Amino acid sequence: MADVDQAKQAARERVWALLEREHAVPPGVHGRIPSFYGAQQAADRLAGLPQWHDAQVVKAVPDTAQEPVRARALREGKLLYMAVPRLAGEQPFILLDPAQLTVSPEEAANRHTATRIGRPVEVDAMRAVDLIVCGSVAVNRSGVRLGKGAGYSDIEVALLQEAGLINPDTVIATTVHDLQVVDDELPETRHDFSVDLITTPNTVIHCHTPRRPQGLHWDDLPADKIAAIPALAARQRLTRQ
């Protein structure tokens, strides 16, 4: 496991360094989901796909790179769930209903505004999700992705899986800079999911045989991680009853 973690981190470091060297991101990207230049164009490419048009309910990460996706979803009347940053609340998702916004979709898509005006919801109160949009540090053409290393996206997807809110037909997409798409194999562990779609400012990549964990792997979750995420702690208590 330690070897896999080291290989993942080495791949992240290579991509972060490449993005900064090529001026594809603002300085200070290391340790983050890259807020890449061209994020709006990548969101527009995603919005041109049938998988986007068919989706009525979208779940997105709170990262800045995916802010154009969140704005586009709200502007087009899609129900949007945004994960609470770091999954820090007892209700780990924020519901943004475009029919009830008091600000513009662009304002509501800002994670700070969304946290202020959106309605926090528990997983069990959510509707089934048609499309998940995640951020990535690196992704390959098979759909294997690396986040920043904290594991929040994997936990979000696992929570939705356990609640029956996603199924094998639920589309998972990521929007990234072209330089974040790597040709190498990327290491995976059993709790990692892969993506169906990659959109960049310049292209769309359709991935095959996506990987979907069946839910949470409690043995892989340190006690301090569970304690720091109230929704995880609550679900663990349920599994022990």
C-alpha cells in the first residue's frame, strides 16, 4: 500500500510541475486540484455531450476548476449537489435548486456562495444522481484518475453508491487541462473509481470499462479520517448496529 501511495504522489508531483512549467495554471498548484486555464472551455465541451444533456441531477466537487461546470448546470436548470468542502459537515452535500436561486447561476456556482445559500442535505435525502463531475490532478485515457491525495472524491462516490443513488449507468466525468492527461499507467487501489469521460479545453476522451467500487472499504479508512468526516462516522455507527 505504501508503494502505491508513493507512486501516486510521484505522478501528482510530475503533473503539478509540468503545469507550472508550462504556465497552464496560476502559481502554487502543488497539493491542490489544479485551477487550470481553459476550465470554461473544458466545461463547454462537457456541456456539448449527450451525457450532459440527458442529466437532470448533477453532483460536482467544490473545486475552483469545476466552477464553470457548476454554473453551466444551474444555468441549464439542472439540480446540483455540491460536496461540502472536505466533507466537513454532518450533511455532506449542498443542494442548489436553480428554480430557487436568489443570485445568478455564476454567483451560486462559487463554492463560498454555494455554501452560504445552498441547503445542506444528508445522503439519504438526496435524489438519484445522473452525472458526477470530479476534479483530477492526473488522468489517463483508460479513465484512471488521481486526486490530490485526500480521498474525498472516492468517499463521496462510495457514499452515493451505498445509498443506492448511483448505478453502473451513472456517468462520471472529469474536466482537466490537456497536460493533465497522461499516457502512463496510473496506480489504483480498491477504493478508487475511474471516469467515463474526460473533457479538456481541446478534446473529449471516452473511456472504457470504468471501475466502480461497491461502497466504502472500512479497513482502508484510518480512524482519524472517519472521525473528521461526520457522515462517515454516522454511517459506520449504522453498520455496527
